[in-house]
Amino acid sequence: MVAEPISVWDYERLAEEKLDANALAYFAGGAGDEVTLRDNLAAFERRKLRPRMLVDVSSVTTATTVLDTDVSMPVLIAPLAFQRMAHPDGERATARAAASAGTILCLSSAATRSPREVHEACEAKGTRWFQVYVFSDRALTEGLIDEAVECGFGALVLTVDVPYLGRRERDLRIDFRLPEELEPYAERLKGFDATLSWRDLEWLAGYGLPVVVKGLLTAEDARLACEHGAAAVVVSNHGGRQLDGVQASIDALPEVVEAVDGRAEVLLDGGVRRGTDALKALALGARAVLIGRAMLWGLAVNGERGVVHVLELLRAEIELGLALLGCSSPSEVTRAHVT
Ligand SMILES: Cc1cc2nc3c(=O)[nH]c(=O)nc-3n(C[C@H](O)[C@H](O)[C@H](O)COP(=O)(O)O)c2cc1C
């Protein structure tokens, strides 16, 4: 039992107590044997930080920019489906929390609130990106993108690792179902456009917003993303929910950074639970990280306030970590700061 949560792990334990078995299976689970799910965490543990001493760290900032947008910390909120299953306020709570913490929210194509509802919930504060799944129903896909563009979302994040949903055995064992009131949203996930190719990136760029490619793990794909005009890429294995047995995101990061070679910003998600995880990613060349489940546990436990608290815990951990590493800002973290 945890009284006052003081870390993401505390939030995870409290969320496990609070969520019903159906929701917990969906949120926590991964694909297959969950090797990649576990390795996302283990790989962060394997990497060691290399701090420098006797550097003046009397003034430290966690602020940085991502695609020219100011953020209070190098931590963004990953797109996560069905957030009303974690808390009745769902995506509206998450979006308000991101805005008040000064960071960017990625709204999922499988959100249980529309881009307009989320935009209105934030009263014009904060920056939101829209995560695009290309459904076989193109009209549905385009309708969602149009709405996000009209509501001033700042980028389109194309998720490229889901031509089909991964096989998540926790869901199968429990016969996972969305609560009745959210069932209409599940319809969307019945058909993804598995014909999607690199050419579709150019279609998406036609909306006039920066395009972020989320879900690649190799130098080859990173090069293709750059050649097709991606402004940023997210090194991600979908939190271990798609192809089990792929590399941990942090292990795939170096080859992607090298292949991109400064042509786009590189972001990472998967297994981030601590500020020091974010610092390891920065040291290996990421501009920022995204948090999925860490944010979700905060949402489940305490709605908007829970998400704000998770973000503040991570920000404080990054601030202290930067100082102890001998850096006064994220931009001072270099390859030499990690093994
Ligand atoms: C419950 C859940 C739902 C997700 N839904 C989406 C989604 O709708 N779109 C998407 O691009 N990624 C989705 N993801 C993947 C996340 O964006 C992100 O890649 C992943 O959660 C990062 O790993 P982490 O949970 O260890 O932080 C989902 C992940 C989880 C755990």
C-alpha cells in the first residue's frame, strides 16, 4: 500500500488497485510473451549515466523546444486510446494537464473525445498534436484530421507500426471489452489500412502541418522517413504492444539518430518511468521522450491532478538528474553522459 505517491511506480501500484481487471489488462498488457514490453524497462536499467563533477549547476532548467514549440521539459504525452476507461474525464483531463504543465499532448485517433472537445477543454491553452491512424474508412480518417487542423493542432503524428493490431494475450484471456458507453469508439479499430506506404506521408504533408512518423525502429526506415519529409520521428515499439521480440526503444535509438543525421528531430517512447530514463534518451540523441503508461496511471488514480503530478514528478527528477550529471539544461546532455 502506498500513501502519497512520490514516483511513477507508486502511481502504477495505485492504478492497479483502482482499475478493474478488464481495463488493467488492456492498459498494462503487451503482445505475445511481452519480451519487448519488459525489455523497454530493462534496457534503461542496463544503460548507465556518466556524470561530470565540479560544474556550476546553481541554475538548471528543464525547458527545451520540440519542433520549435517551447516545452517546460523534454517529456511529451504519448497518444493513448480509450482514456475514458481510465477516468471519466479521459482525454479532456489529460489535455488540460499537459497544457498546465507546459508540454505537448498527442491526441489518439482512437481517443474517446473528439479533437474539438479536447481543444475546447483546454480553452486555447497548450499545444496539441493529432495522432493519425489510417483506417480503412478513409472518410473517418480524413474527418478526424480536418477537425484537428481546424482546431489548431500543431502537428500530425502518423503511427506506422499498426497495419494490424498486435496479439495481446492479456486481452484475449480476459475477453477484453470496452464499457458499453465507449463501444462506438471500438468500431474504429476494426479496420486499419494495411496498404499504407511511404507515399502516404506526402498525402499527410498536404495538410500543411509538420508530419511526425511514430513507430519506427531501424536506420533504414529513419532514412526513408527523412526522404519523405518527416519533421520528426518517434523511435517506438508501441509500448511492446505490436511485434513482440523487437528491440527496446532505447536500444534502437542510436542507429536511428545516426541515420537521421540532424535532418529531423528524434523522439522516443517506451518504458520511460523516471527522469533518468529521459536523460539517457537525451544523451543518445533524442530531443524528448513521450510517456504512455506513466501518464495513464496518474490519470487513473487522480484524473487531471494525477497527470499533472506525474509530469511534475518527472520534471523534478529531470531537474535534479541534470544537476547531478553536471548539465544546466537538456541541450548540454551529450553522448558522453551515457554508456
Ligand atoms: C493502452 C495503450 C493505448 C495506446 N494507444 C495508442 C494509440 O491509440 N495510438 C498510438 O499511436 N499509440 C498508442 N499507444 C502507444 C503509445 O503511444 C506509446 O508508444 C507507448 O505507450 C509507450 O510506451 P510506455 O507505455 O511504456 O510509455 C498505446 C499504448 C498503450 C499502453
